[in-house]
Amino acid sequence: MLFLTATCTLGTAEKLRAIITPSELQIIRSNKIYRPDLKLEIISKPSRKEKLIQAIISVIDSITNGRIIIYSASISDCITVGQLLIKHYVSQNIGIYHGSMKSADRDITLKLWKDGEIRFMSATNAFGMGINVSDVRAIIHTTFPMSLDSFIQEIGRAGCDGNGGHNIIFFSRADLRTLTLILYGGRESIQENIEISQEFDESTSLTEMVAPTNQKKHLKEKRKQLLEMVHYCENKLECRQQLAYQIFTWPGDPNIPECNNCDNCCRSEAISTEWRNVSNEVNWIVRIIDQLIKRVTSRDPKLLRISRNDIADCFMGSKGKNAVSKDLSSIEGYGVSSESCSIFNEDCLYLIDSLILAEIITEEVDIKYSKEAKSLSYSSSLVDLKENALNFVTTLEWKLLTRVSKKRKVT
């Protein structure tokens, strides 16, 4: 039996080894997965669709030769983007490709692509197998991909001729809501489950309804992959080549060098940065979370659920409306950042996400539906800590690349 993949983490290989018989599994792989010829960039996503289309057109116009693939997360967005590009570029052949197209239509579109008749392709991730051509110069994601694995495979379709390529993600953390709903079956599927359910109550979370017990572990892993992708996008200092490809390295692989080509590498030339030991900061974050969880479990009316921003507001000593209404100043560690720590608010939020990904903090997703508004709402809250979390984090050394604060000197 032969399995082929462009990306495989050590964890995936170990899972295959555990389920495939005979137990001996021979793995042949290349340790040169990273692509320094690809320029990786994150651009803040405009909230209005027309502004996003203008931004996409601006990127397309900056690429004077070769072909471009524009990936969207949903079929409706894929069609909308494609139709607007057709309207704008009247002299160009533009393709639209998604999984709901008739098989014959997909075949025709794919043939036109391979024959070089289509220059711009608006697609969902259905546009994958057997599509590689040599002259793709750019991959644009209108929403961040569902996982780093998908991201690596999709950006790898650029620069197959060895002449490089440009890969852009239009990123907004708000898209985490849309992608989580897709993860749980999509808006239409969730609403269909509600309509046929005899036990629906608007006060009840739909997460249990749309996530059967036998799928919870799978959905938890997929949600983690989404957060890994968010973590990648929100990192504004480390080399993106190192960030993107690091999870695919195995013990003994050579270190991935800085690319000096991505947006972060270019940005680091203009600002002062330093690697810092942030173990003290992580320790305080965990202590703050522990106290907030105790307030929630005691049914404190001022704090019904815990968000990332609650923790950051407490850590940073915020005097804003959220901190005041939830009486965060009563928590031990409130404002500790200005006392014994010295990191920025975005660093604090990044460390909180790191703790979620390390499964030291447990996150819970809540999906609800309003019959009156006919709309779904999504929220996530932090509900628990790993057993002996404080002792556990103190056994590890936590490092973070940060901007140098003007208030302190680099030592």
C-alpha cells in the first residue's frame, strides 16, 4: 500500500503507524519542504466586501505576468469574487471553480486552466488535485485557510517553474466565526438540523446538536488547526517561512533559515526586536485565569464567561469599560504588566493563544440560533485549566520575539 502527500507532520506519521497493519511502516520523505522563493504576506482584511475586492484588484494589478489563483472559504464568496473580477477585467478570461459545479463544467474549466486560456481563477479548496501549472505567480486567500497543512499545499502551487511567487492572506480574526461554522457543517446544515429538531430551545447551545459525541475529538483537532492558522497570521515579527514550515519538520531536519523576503522579515529591518524569556508573564497569565475561572464557577453576576480580552485587560491593567464592568481590578495580578512585566497587549493575547494551543487552557465553542432574527451567533470562552497548570508552566521556558519597548533597554 502506498500513501502520498505533500505535507506530513511527525504526529500524522505516528497516527498512521498506529492504525496501519502490518505495524511496520516505511516512510520516505524529503526534509526540504520549505520554499524560500515564495514571498509570504499577511494583509489586514477590509471589513466591507467592496473594499476587499478593490484590495484584491490592487494586488492583481501589481503582478504583471503569470497566472493567479484567488481562494475563498465559501462557494458564495468564490462566485461573488469571480463575478466581480469578470466585470472588472473584461478583456481577461476568468474562471470560477467550486465543488457544487456539475462535473462536466468542472472538467471544462480545468481544461481551460491547463491550456492557459484562464489567467485568473476564483476558487474554493475544491480546486486542488491535478491543477498545477508552471506559471502561477500568486496565490491570494480572501480568508485564512482552515489549516497550515492546507495553506502549505495551496501556496505551493505558485512558482512551480522556479521563478518564485507571491502569497497573500487577507486576514481578519472575525473570520474565525465563519470558518468555525463551516467546520461544524456550515450555516445551511446547522439551520436544517434546527428545523427538524423537536427539542430546539433558543437558550440551548447548538454545539451538542451539530457535534455528535463521536465527532467531538475530530472537531476539537480541526478547531485547533484553525487556531494554529490564526496564530500564524497574527505573528507580526517572526519569519513566516519558519512559522509556516516549522510544524512539518522532524527531529534531525536542518533548521529553516530566515527568508529575508516575507513581510515580517522586511518589517524587522525597520523596528527593534528581541527574543525575551516571558516565563514570568505566562505564570501570571495562568494565575489570572485561575482566579477568573473561580469567579465564573461561583456564578459571579459580573463575570458570566471568560474571553481572551478579559485576561489581557486584567494583565495590562486596563481601565476601560470591560475591565470596570467586570471588576477586573479586584483580581491579583491586575496591572502586573506595568509592575513586573513589560510586554505589549498583542503579546499578551498571543501568549494566551499559545496556552490554548498547548492545551493548558481549555476553550469552549458556543453556537446559538435566533428564530426571530434567523441568524446564528458564535462565541468562544475559556472554561478550564490543565490540572496543575501553574506547576506545569513553571517547568517550561517560554520565549517570545517582541518589539523593544522604549521604556527599557535591551540587555
